[in-house]
Amino acid sequence: MIPQDLDQVLEALANKHRREMVYVLGLQPCAISQLADMRDLSLPAIHKHVKVLEKAGLVTRQKTGRTTYLTLDRGAMRSLQEWLGQFHTYWGSEDASLANYSDYLNRTTTMEKD
């Protein structure tokens, strides 16, 4: 994922209504009208949120008859997960974080003495 795409994904997920929509679509494809009913938002508001999610590559739409269905694009979510995975070493236990900080302090103190 290139940084610009990541920016769009993070911007899209910064809104609670869009995160809720992503959660629902992660369970199953859904009609836009159903999302509006579930979220207690107007249809125009839902359409604005959908456009942001589409621009970020998080959802795709498919029209069947007069109904438009949305599907979560798991590829974009996988890319986000991979990007977040690079920080896994920093998310260890609190003891590990303190040990890393302690090691850092010891090294910098040793360097200052030399």
C-alpha cells in the first residue's frame, strides 16, 4: 500500500459511522438502504460516507436491479493490517516496553560516558 492510499484509508476510518459501516460490511454485503436504516442516518448522508469509503478502496458497489449493494474490499483491510503489523514489536507487554526503554537508557548513558 502506498502512503497516499494509507492516508485515504485512515481518513475514511476516522469517522465512527464509516467504521460501523465497515464492521457491518465485514459480516456480509449490504444494500445502501439497509445501512441507512441500521445507522439511523439519511440516505444522502450514507451516500456521502459510501463515497469516502469507495475512494479509499474499502468498499465496492454492485447494482442489482434498483438496489445497490456494498461489499467490503478485504484487500484494503489486509494492507492496513500489514502496515500496522510493522509496529507489533512495540506492542508487546508493558514489561517488554519498560525493558526496551531501560536498554535504551543504558546504551545512551554508556555512550555519554565514552
